[in-house]
Amino acid sequence: PPDVEVLGRGTWTLLHSIAASYPESPSTSQQSDLLSFVKLFSKLYPCWVCAEDFRTYIGREVPRVESRDDFGKWLCGAHNDVNRKLGKPEFDCSRWQERWRTGWKD
Ligand code: FAD
């Protein structure tokens, strides 16, 4: 399998891209699909220690799927939790759409 870093970079790209394409006003079925996806992802992610910590995070911080910005900010918080654990800089979650959806303005 790919190493934990290559897998991680590709997976964060996928997850933040899913947030970026999620509707601003999702239907209840879109909300329940996203919640199911996050929970299944946390069981299937092929870095087991990563997945276990991610499940713990989900238990502490319930995924917010009510809107694109709610989910994007929740996911940013989950990514920051891993950043802290690995000693990486924290990302300013007010700017997640600039990084993953609209492009930087400066
Ligand atoms: P990454 O952390 O992969 O980030 C990619 C890009 O995302 C960055 O360059 C930046 O532009 C942007 N970014 C950074 N932070 C945020 C944020 N908070 N919100 C939005 N965008 C952001 N690795 C381990 O060693 N141990 C673990 O327990 C572990 N758990 C993981 C759990 C999950 C669910 C995932 C998806 C990955 C996990 N990883 C873990 C991998 C780790 O998070 C990194 O992906 C890997 O170390 C490569 O880091 P990177 O510096 O290339 O940037």
C-alpha cells in the first residue's frame, strides 16, 4: 500500500474537495449520505491508527453536515487535530474555501 504520507495527502485532497462540492443547502438525504460516508470512511481508511484516532475525533466532535461551510469547517478542524498531533502548523479554517474551492485572493 502507499505510505501514510502519500495516502494522507491524496485523501485530504479528496475529502476537502467533497466539502467544496457539497451543496450550500443540502437536502436531508444529502446530509445523511455525507454523514454515512464519513462514518464508513472512518472504518475503512487503510491506516488503522489514523482511522482509530479519526473515529475518536468523530465521537468528540460530531460531523457537521448542515451546509457546505459547516462541513468544510468541521473537516478543517479534524485535519487540524491531525496537524497538531504530527507537529504541523494549524490551518486558519476561515480560509478553507480559498484553499479548496475558490482559490486564494492574494
Ligand atoms: P497534509 O496534512 O496532507 O495536507 C495537504 C494540504 O492540505 C496542505 O498542504 C494544506 O494546503 C492543506 N491543509 C492543511 N491543513 C488543513 C486544514 N486543517 N484544513 C484544510 N486544508 C488544510 N498521518 C500520521 O502520521 N498519523 C496519523 O494518525 C494520521 N492520521 C490521519 C487521518 C486522516 C483522516 C487522514 C486523511 C490523514 C492522516 N494522516 C496521518 C496523514 C497526515 O494528515 C498527512 O496527510 C501527511 O502527514 C502528509 O502531510 P502534508 O504535510 O503533505 O500535508
